[in-house]
Amino acid sequence: MAQTKAHRKKSRSDGRKFPELVLDKALDREEQPELRLTLTALDGGSPPRSGTTEIQIRVLDSNDNAPEFAQEIYEAQVPENDSLGSLVITVSARDLDAGTFGEISYALFQVDDVNQPFEINPNTGEIRLKKTLDFEEFQSYHVDVEATDGGGLSGKCSIVIKILDVNDNAPELTMSSLISPIPENLPEMIVAVFSVSDADSGNNQQVICSIDDNLPFLLRPSVENFYTLVTEGPLDRESKAEYNITITVTDLGTPRLKTQHNITVLVSDVNDNAPAFTQTSYTLFVRENNSPALHIGGVSATDRDAGANAQVTYSLLPPQDPHLPLASLVSINADNGQLFALRALDYEALQALEFRVGATDRGSPALSSQALVRVLVLDANDNSPFVLYPLQNGSAPCTELVPRAAEPGYLVSKVVAVDGDSGQNAWLSYQLLKATEPGLFGVWAHNGEVRTARLLSERDAAKHRLLVLVKDNGEPPLSASVTLHVLLVDGFSQPYLPLPEAAAEPAQADPLTVYLVIALASVSSLFLFSVLAFIAVRLCRRGRAASLGGCSVPEGHFPGHLVDVGGTGTLSQSYQYEVCLTGGSGTSEFKFLKPIVPSFPPQVTGREMEGNPTLRNSFPFS
């Protein structure tokens, strides 16, 4: 008691004494809220007597203590994606006073109370979120908390709230430059330059860039956060003219976020492709006698380039044969490659036409290619059959001699004809149109041979006129006719000299006809010369027989060059003829003997012949 209190005595007016308990120094309720004292009174006797009493002193509180926080500075970390109302931190202050002086209320002191994202519970000191946080806007907050007791005293503390970054921002790509279109055939050309960024921090801010692996492009890092998009090698517009490139930017946060940016790169054309024909060679067909400017076909070439580089112009190239008048035969449309025949073609003069066509583009430099064109002229039935034998333009007709003893099927003559056309247009058939005596002669349809149809008789007329039709197999068929004169003869006893008929009307000479006439005239002259020589020889040998008025059988065979043994001439069998001159006729006529019958014995002598007047005057043919 002596440490905290003191006492002193005081006397009253009546002489009585009483003690006073005096506060020696200030009391602190917070240290000792209650005091218990024992008061002892002693008298002056001997031995002295005393008395005691207990004194309980309660110290009343006064607001002498301000609230105190446990820490002057609090630190807290809050993820930016925390939900509203979540607890950030709890602060606590203590006041040693009691009663209302010890009751504490909390308050936040913020620079901008309206936009601040925190609120505090005034009773508990809990600080919670009232607005969403954004690390990219504010990375930390500094707030003061004041604790005030019931007596008005207060204490303060500071809170540092750090916002923790969450990967809530995808990377961003900013395109600085883009080149499109780009020319083909250029290696490692820069196509685009761009930069990337991420508003997050740490690993959430680190990004990687990528494109599809199947594209001919590469991404190369440049300065910080900048990348260049370059071509991996030369591009070919004809393979692909447009590329859709997706650039993907991915951060390294959890979870990973990515951004995709699409760009379109066009490839411009370079004239690197020559025109290509659809075929290396073309075969066209045109029928002869066509109308001028007739469309006969076309060629086609394509160019894989674009624009003017793909525009193709067609032209006729100079022919290899400098004598071929190609420009007057064929023309080509320079724009579409259609071919036209400029004039009528003649199959007999030109069966095929071969030339080359060029296709040139309009690029710079211009590229070109060639193709072979073969034009085949199809034959038309425009030529009638032409009769080579017998000749029809001579001054006198050719007369065929037929013995009356001829068997059925005897070859009288053969009509020889040709046709200037080809194929079935040149297939000839023969037909007997008209005869003096129908049924006596017939014509083989395929080879033109005129043969007897039956045995000849004495009642048959001596002179016959046959009209033979020669027809081709074209469409429509063309034909020609030829007249044969046939003379039936018995022997030399009947002189015969063919009378000339009216000459045919002069016709315009054809070159082929002239050549044939010259050839036949030469052969005829040679034959006539041989016959005259033969007659002269026989006349000399028969001088002595002439005085007797008879003729002898010729010795030896008839010269071979005067006899047709192949079945292709006038006669199909070998015949021997004997020529005798009459003694008193005074003319140069000669008689034809009858065929020599091979059944007669060959050893017949001259006397036997003289004894047989019939045999002497008529020799049968063999």
C-alpha cells in the first residue's frame, strides 16, 4: 500500500482523530483494476491494542487507452479473379479500456472511396471485395484502417493488398505490314511483320507463335516481341494461287490462352508456263469439193498462267515444204484456233495436208508451243469411169472378130476402164445395156469381159453392136458407156472390109486420153507392121501354090507376140490364121480361114490336101 497510497491523520474539532487514505500516485486500471487494503488502528496502552478493517478499492476506468492494432502494416494477396464478397484480410485492434471505452469500430480510409474495390466490417474488421479486381489495371492497393473506441480515441494501421495475376488475358497480335499479292518464283520473301503482346505477367505473359506445318511459310523472331513471316521457298501460282494462313499465338499460363489471326496471301503470276495443246497432233477430215471457208476443225491450247500471260494466240507456222501454198489452203482463227479450208480441195490432187500450228501467249517474254495438224481429204464420187479400151474417140470404131464356131463363153473382148476416185468410189461394175441380138453376148460384171452366151448359128447376124455400161460404186453412182462392134466371120471365102462409120463428134482432148491414144497407136502400128511382114513372107513361100489357086497349111506356129494367151486381150485362146490372095480379084482384101481342127492328123501331106477340096478351101481353127 505504501507504493501506491499514503495515509495521514486528521483531527476534528471535538478532538477525535480519523485517517485519510490519500492516492500517492496515479492508478492504472488496466494494470490493477482492484486494490484490497487492511487498515490497522493501535492504541497507546501497554501492551497496545489494535483493531483492523478491510478496505476494497475498485479502480474506475477512464478512456486513457487508444485502440492499438496488432500490426502497423498488414499485407495481403488477392487473386484478381476472386469473386465479390470474398474475404481479403481481417484486421484486429485492442483497447485496454473497458466498457464503452473499450468498444472498437473499424473504418477504411481510401483515396477514392467510390472506386475502391474493398469494404470493411466495422465490428469485426473483415475486409472483403465489393468490386472485381483487374491485375492489368492495378497491381496493388494501399489502404488505411482506423479503429476508434467509444471514447473517441483511435488507432490506425496500413494494409498493402497485392493483386495476384491470373491468366485471364489472351495474347494480342498486331500486324505491322502485310504484302499481298507476292510474285511467284521468288525465294524467302518477307510476307508480313507483326508483334505480339500479353497483358498478363510472368509465364502468363510469355507467348509462342506458330502456323500450320503444311504451308510453305516460316515464322522467324525479329526484335523483341516482333516476328516476320517469310516464304520457305519459291511459290508456284499454278499449283496454288491463294494461301489462307492462320497465325496462332499461345501464352504459357495455366490454362493456356491463345489468339488466332487469319491472313490471306495471294500469289501473282509470272509468265513461266508455255501454252500446252490438248493433243500433240490433230487429225482432221474434210471431204473434197468442199465449199470455201468451210470449218474443218480446231486446235486448243491452254496456259496455266493468268491474265495476259494466259491469253493464247494461234498461228500457222511455215510449212517444211516451201512449195506448199499453205496460206491459200487453210486459215486459222487467231483467237480460238478454229481451222478453215479457204478453197475447195481435190482428193485426186491432194490426199493429205500436214502442217504445224503455233500457240503463243501474251506474256513478257512470250512463250509458245507447237502441234502437228494432219488434214485428210476424203474422196467424193466426183469422177465418172473412164474407158481405156475400146477407144471411143477414134475416127473409126474398133471391130472385134468372132468365129462362128466359137464355143459358149468365148472371150470376145474386154472392156478396160479406170476411175479417178478411190475406195468404193473406184469399184467398177459392167453391164450390158443394149445388144443387136439379146442373149447372144454377155458381160461379166466384175472384170468387163464380153463373152458369147451360146453357140453361134448361121442365122445370127454378121454384125452386132453392143452397148456396155461401166458404173462405179459411189454415192450417187457415176457411169460411162462404151460401144463394141462385133463381126461374126466364117472364113477367107468371104471377104470383109469394115466400112467406116460416121466419125464421132470431136471432143476436147484430155491429157490422159492423149497419152493413151499415143500408146495404143504405137502398139497398133507395131502390130500392123508385124502383120505386113508376115504377109510378105507368106506370099513368097506360096508363089508356087498360087498357080494352083489353093493355099497350104502354114508351117510352124503363129508368132507369139501377136497372140493373147493370158486371157486379158481380145481372144482367150491361141488361133492361127492363113492369108490368101485371090488371083483375079485385083484387090488387097484378105480372107480369114476357119479354125484348124486339132483332131486332124498332123501328118497330112500336100497331095491329100489337093484331093480334098473342102479341106483345101476351108481350114478349121484350133
